[in-house]
Amino acid sequence: MKKRYIIFRLLPALFFLFACQNNSLAQSVRPDKNKGNNSGIVIKKVERISRVTGTPMEGETLFSPNDTPRMFDVGGTDLGIIWEMEKGKYGIFFGDTYGSDFKPNPQAPGPNGGNWRCNVLAFSDDQNLEDGMTINGMAVNDTGKAREIVYGAKDMSGEGDWTSIPTAAIRANGADYVHYFNMKKWHGWITNYSGIYKSTDNGQTWAKCENIYFGSDSNFGQAGYFKKDGYVYMIGTETGRKSSPRVARFREADIEDQTKYEYWNKDAKKWIEGDETKATNLFDDAVGELSIVFHNKYKRWIMTYLCEERYEMNLRDADEITGEWSEPKLLATGKEYSLLYGPYIHPLSLDGDNLYFHMSLWFPYSVFMMKAELANEENPD
């Protein structure tokens, strides 16, 4: 008999907040709060353009190019962290994943069903996201089902290893890396540690990097990666959705040498090597899941994230990764997209006016492709 699991990842107070919202599958939202912020980017419009995972709901009219339940036994899943592996080939890490017997349940949103894997990995070489992102394959087992990449023991006692959740991924020094946290207990968002796994064969096999360890109270328990000017930049927060972001950097070749990581201290106005406690806040906000990129057209850093306290997804931008960062700009709200979280930017977004990103919804526990139309504040039309 298959084991069945139901996990309520959200804290009770947050779940109550989500449960009070409208569960409608709104197709788009036009942000009203995006004018007059102190930076160069304006968000003109945001819309949901496709489903990425799972089976369409009754009455849903979105593009749905991937039959993940049938093809890979991926019924319910979330996150969808995207990075470029080889040129034009993208990896996508999903979080806790359940099989084709998964059924969205509005009375008990979130995961259910059998074949629980703590995370799975998909691949895509789709270059046109206007009709959604086609998944070309996944890392699978010998039966063709998506397999778990980063080990999690699935001990739901709250005293052991519950699950391992990806937070960021990057191609560095010719290899692929995924940053993750190992969860002890969801209530209170208590982790055991955070670390990274490595692949040297384009994502087919992975191994833990034993030299990298972030403690349960680390400011880099969750992360976002981006490469620029010879460095990998890593935005970090404490695990959860309550802390402000900080930034570290390191040379690609040093990704597995934590002693070489440098942390930005705004008070000293310099990078400090080897001591993550010296990292200072880039700005003050409650930051959850995040994504960081440098936009080639606008010549600005862009950070997207969930703000649980405001129940919305935000975008901030800056000339330099060390700041000053803009005020938050609205990408999507829980009023339009109930039980939303994410967001994760697709690397194809970096040269034009359309910012594509993945958004998760706790109900129906699926991932969706979103598109934000950007403009320069000085010439928004």
C-alpha cells in the first residue's frame, strides 16, 4: 500500500490568513502601487500565462504544455527554481513533490498523495515563454518517474530530518550547484542546517558538498544566486519569511570553500571575508522565497520575493547589489492569487521588457508561469 502524506507547511496564523482569501484563479493583476518609487524600473502589468506543473483545474483556461503527472509522476509540487546550465538549457528545481494520485483539495490545501519526494529536477530548452515553458525531461529513476535529488528522511516527528527544500541553483566553475535547507519542524520553521549539492554531469547525478554548512540560525539559510564580473553573488536570509536580506560573494572556483566567501558590511563599506555574522541588511523587510538577477537592458539588479506580512510578491531594484535598493513594487497579491508564494525569475528575462517568473499556489499546489511587463521610469510608455 502506498503511504499517503498531508503536510501543512504554513504556520497556523498564516494558514488562517490564506484560508480567508478568495481561491479564484485570477488570470492577471494590474499593479496600482508601482508609480513614484525611487528607482528606474516600473511594472506596467503582471499576468499569469501558463501552468507549469500538474493537471488543469475544471474551467481553467491557461496554457498547460506539460503533463507532468503522466510523464514523470509529478502531480503536486511547488517552487520551480530556474537556472541556466549549458547555454540555452535550463534546470528547474521543485520542492516537495507528490505522485499522479495527487488531488487539489480546497478544504486542506497543499500536498497530498503518494510517492513523496522532497525535491525533483526538471530540464527545459524552451526559448519562447509566451505560451508557457515546455519541460523536455526530468532526472528520473529506472521506471521513468522523477526521482529525489537532495536526500530528505521524511521524518515528520519534528525531531529529525523532515525534508530538504531547494532555495537557489547556479552553474559555477563548470558544475551545477543547488542550495537547500534541511527542515526539522515546519511549525516555527526550525531547520537542522543548510548546504549545497553538486552535479558534474549536467544534473544527472548529485552529491553533497560536505565542506559547506550553514547553521540553523544562519543569515544564509535561504539563498538566491547570480553570476556577474567573475563573482557568484549570494543573497541570503534566515530560513523562513521574517528576516531581511544580506549579500555574500565568492569566485566561481571558491564556491566549495566557505572560508573564501565575502560578506558585505554597509557600516564598514567593504566586503569582509570568512565571517557571515559581519553581513548587514541590504534593506529592512520580511523576505521569504527570493530570486536575484542583473538585468542587461535596464542595468539594474532586480530582486523578487514573497513578503508574507503584506501577503504579496514584490520587486526591488538597485544600481549596485549593495544598494541603495528601491522601495518594494507590487508584482502580485494574495487577493488576486490566493495562497501565493515564490517567485523565481527565468534567465530568459534579462534582455527585454518581459520578466518571466514562477509563482507557486498552495492551492492547487502547482507552479505557474507569470509575466511582468517592465519599463523605464523616465519613459514608462
